[in-house]
Amino acid sequence: MKKALIFSLVYDQRFVGGAEIAVQEITARIAPERVSFHMITLRCDSNLPREEQVGTIRLFRVGFGKKNPSIADLSRFPLSLNKYLFPFLGCLKALMLERKYGYDVTWSIMANYAGFGALFFNFFYPKIAFILTLQEGDPIPYIKRRVRFVYPLFQRIFTRAHRVQAISHYLAGFARDMGVTVPVRVIPNGVDSAKFQTPNPKLQTEKVEALRHHLGLGEDDKILITTSRLVEKNGVGDSIESLTFLPSEVKLLVLGVGPLEEELKKRAALLGVSSRVLFLGHVQYEYIPEYLHMAHVFVRPSLSEGLGNSFIEAMAAGLPVIATPVGGIPDFLHHEETGLFCEVKNPKSIAKAVARLFADRILREKVTANARRLAHTKYNWDSITREFEEKIFTRPTA
């Protein structure tokens, strides 16, 4: 049995993102008699134990926390100091664990603070296979700018990795640009088809009516939805502004929290569309399918994306998707085949795509059917896990 040590900056089921979902889904599908998983992650919540078993992963938490922190708390000092300490605390913890357990593989989830922790550990144990997974969603120039003072060290995360997996061809290009010499395997994130597929018509109608009533939505309202952190790169402000070019019965549901929440609410008020935008805050991941099934169109005009799990989930749920042709999105969204493209930072372009989907039933049904089929075949976790295990975990070290 192989023993794998994962470095992940955050692994908290309350703050679930694409990277956390991927780790959870992949490790759950790899037989424990083949690979046992340990993980070093931050202890941002002081209520959480330093060590515990979560699913198939044994978690070891480092750093200091606050009781029941919000996402906003994580970005404030002193909790924000945690991420800067993580490379050092994570490495020290890994060295202690290595003496006790003896690992065959280390696995860094993204080339961020977790990547530095894995790199430092690699300096001590260079013969232990070092796997790097790229899940980055921020613009690459932004990433490089943030690490400019430690750029040579950052680059070594890539050059010392024995195996590299990227969730999109866009991120594979980033890896090669950073000097990776080993093959870069493009293995995307996936979707839990059973969780996101449309339920039977009667049950769906009952749930939709109950949820619409709870949210105060009328029978004739047409619902746009976005699920994303409220940060600049996800283009939520552009989605809000697009409402000014659409009829009054078109409403927007915003699922997510982030530093721009108050600014976005003020923008909606300034544009005169506050009553048409529902900020629903943090919605637990297990309930997101219900909101998707209630909506008519998924909209997220991103400025950058590593891949974008939210798009795949919407496609699996049977929603037509409107997105921008940036980052890893063109891997799965093909204009007028599996969705519609809009222009970056162009609210009028978003509105035009929305209006087209509402007006053209044939196009809407075509892209929805194609997208759902793609999500359930190419982006299902079972096949992704098999490919990951074969090409990443069991492949000899380069």
C-alpha cells in the first residue's frame, strides 16, 4: 500500500471550492488498500482538532484559528498570517510525520503556499515522488506578480515536481512556461452526476415552487444564477449590470460571499436593479443543485478561470451556460454547441446572450442537451479518478 501526504492550504467543508471537491472525490474513489492519504492543512477554526479522520483522509492541522470563522475572517489579520506561516509549519509537520509513517508520495494542491510547503519538504526528501496539481483560478500575471520577490523559489515548485497534473490545457501551458520538464497530464475536475442531475419532474416542480415562494419570486420571473466567490475575477458586477439591458422580469441569484459583497450591492442600487438581484450569501454545497434546478440560465462572465467547476455543475444540472472564452473554459464550452460565449467586461454582450437563449428554444435545448451529455461522460469523477490513479499515482517517478 502506498502512503501519500497531501499539502492543501485549506480543507474545510464549509468553504468548499473546486480544489477541495477534487481531493474529496478522488481520494474517496481510490481503494484504501492501494493508497492511504494523510493531509496537512490550516487550522483556521480553533474548534477543530489538530488531528482527525475526515472521510478517507487523516487530517493534520497546523497554525492557529478563531472559533467559527467566516470567509471574511480568513482574510483578516491575524488569521491571514496563517497562510504565510503554512509553508514552514507544514514542512515541519511533514518532517515529523515522515519519521513516523514513511511516505511514498507527496501531493501539493496548487502551486501556492501549499506548494512551498511541499517544496521545502522535497528539499529534505528529494527521492519521495512529488506530485503537483494545478487548480489555480487567478490570472497568471496576477499570480506571478504576487510571488515576484520569491520568484526563483516559486519556479522550483514546478521544476522539482516529478509529476504534474493540470485541470485544463490553459494551466498546462502555465506549467510549461514555468519550466516543467516532465510530461504535464491534463486531467480535469468533474461533477457528481447523481447529485446534480435533474430529479423527476413532479419532485422538481414541487421543490422549485417551494424555493421560488421562499425567495419571493413570481411565476413569470426568469432566473439567472451565478455561483462564485464575490471577487473581481468572477465578473459578478458585469452580470448585475447586464440586467439594465434586460426586461424587468429577469432576476439574478448570486450564491457566494467575498470581499466585494458590499460594493456589488451598492452597484446594484446605483444601477436601479437592487430588487432584481438576490444576494443569497454562502449556500452549503449540498443545496446548490436545488437552486440550479430552479434557475433558467447560468451566467459567469469570468476574467480568468483555471477550469471552473461551477460551469460543469450547471451543465450537469441541465442549465444553459453563458461564459467568457478565458482560461480553461474553452476546454468544455464550445459556442452554440455546449453554451454561449459573451465578451469579457461587456454587460451588454451578456444580456444579448441571455435574450437569445430565452428567445430561441431550439438553440437552448441543443446546448443544454450537449452540455449535460458532456458533463456526465467526460467530467464524471469515476473516470477521472481512474485516469488520475493510472497516470499520476502509479506512474514511475520521472
